[in-house]
Amino acid sequence: MDQAEQLRNVIKLHNQNQMNTARVITVTSGKGGVGKSNVAVNLAIQLTKAGKKVLIFDADFGLANVEVMFGVAPKYNLFDVIYKGKSMKEIITPGPMGIGFISGGSGIVGLSNLYREQIMYLIRCLGELNELADFIIIDTGAGISPQVLEFVMASPEVLLITTPEPSSLTDSYSLLKVLYRNPKFTSGGTVVHVIANKVTSNEEGKQVFDKLSTVVSQFLNGSIDYLGTIPQDWQLEKSIRQQKTVSINAPNSSATKAFEVLADNLLNGTHEQIQIGWGITQLFMKFFNRMN
């Protein structure tokens, strides 16, 4: 049994033994540039608005998407827990609306590089987070890597972000194929929710899901869940360029309303969809925004 598998098993055992376990959701994607970190951050904001305590674990080692969007530089990261004896509470950086986030840092190449004592210490530290949050959102790196797969396989819930682009769908399927064909993966223990991002209509979003669901069912003998859509929105694009979160920067935008619906779906187990419409007003607003 390798150390990464030990980590997965201890996490699952830890979750089973905890009465007040935080709900852990891993956000991932088959490729970069599809809005993965943006989804993680905005969902955290909407869940917080719904009265939940939320922590984000930025596991995209080497990048700093979450801290860039929050506009806060962390003083400590996971490296300080494993190698310097810091507690999880000590490395949590406060973000907007009281959302805490933990930076993975670039000093950890992969979970399999840790000694067994370090793994066990890390697991003991994870217990602290159950007392601090209702939701723990893990923002993984994009694409297929050992680190991404370990987080996905250890997580009870996964949000897979994809777009209507054929390359995004292909990469999403490739990630799922590697996941399902891994002998250590238990499909019954992980629910994969799909979010269709950058769509122009609900119909397009449903088509994206249906294409992915069909090949997963036919070739992998698996099933995935459709959580909802996020529309193309110039205010979302503007917020990203300004390194801000659209849920705070543009609370009345279509994208923000979409994140509200997605958060409600997660909380209530529903599958409601935002009404997406592209009228003349939206057309001109987008046109003038691109001129500024």
C-alpha cells in the first residue's frame, strides 16, 4: 500500500468517525481556463451568504488563484503544518465575508513524497477543520495529475467544471476515464456533479452534460449528476480581469444569480436552473464593456 492510498484510507476513516464532519467538496476540471477556481470562490461566497461557515483549501500547488481573487497574501501554508509544526488553525488566512482559506503552497510536490509520520500528523491536523467549517471546498489543479486524482478519489463529492468547447468536453471525459479505471477508485463513494460553464442557454448547458453523461454511461459504466449552468456574462469577465469575485463585485449579475442557484442546489439536493436570456440590453452592455 503506497502512502497516497494510506492518506485516502485515513481520510475516509476519519470522516466516518466524526459526528460533525464538514462537508468536503473537491472542485476540478480536465483542463485549465474553464473557470474552476472562480467557481470554487464564488460558491464559497454564496454558501456563506446562506449562513454556512466555509473554508477553501487551495490545492492548486504552485499557483495562487484563490488568494489573487481574494486579494490577500497568506503568511503560512500547508508546508508550515507538515515541516514547521504549525496547526491548521494557524495557517488559515481570513478572506472576504469571514471565509477562511488554506494555501497549499508550492513547497509540496506531491502527497506521495511525504513520510508516513508526516501523513499521520497531517490527518490529525485535519480534524481541527471539522470544528471550524460546515463546508470545506478543495480547489485542485487542472488536468490529470497524481495530486488531482488523489484529492478526487478521497472526496465524497466532486464538482467537475466543463464548457461547451469540444476540447473541454474531451479533457473532462479523459479525467473521468482515468478516474473510473483506477482500481483504487470506488464510484459508489464519490458523487460527481457537473457544472456547465460559459454557456449561452440552459439548453446548451444540458447538451454539454448529456454528451458527457452518455459516454460515461456507455464506456465507463458510470453515472454523473447535473448540478447546473453558469452563463457567459460580461460582468463575470470584467471581475476576473479586475481580480475580483463577481458575487461581491456584481451582486445582481446573471453569473452571481447562477452561483446562488448552484449553492441552493448543493444545500437542498435540487437541480434548479437559472433563466438565461440574451436580450438587446445585454448585447449592448457587453459591447460597450469591451470598448472600455
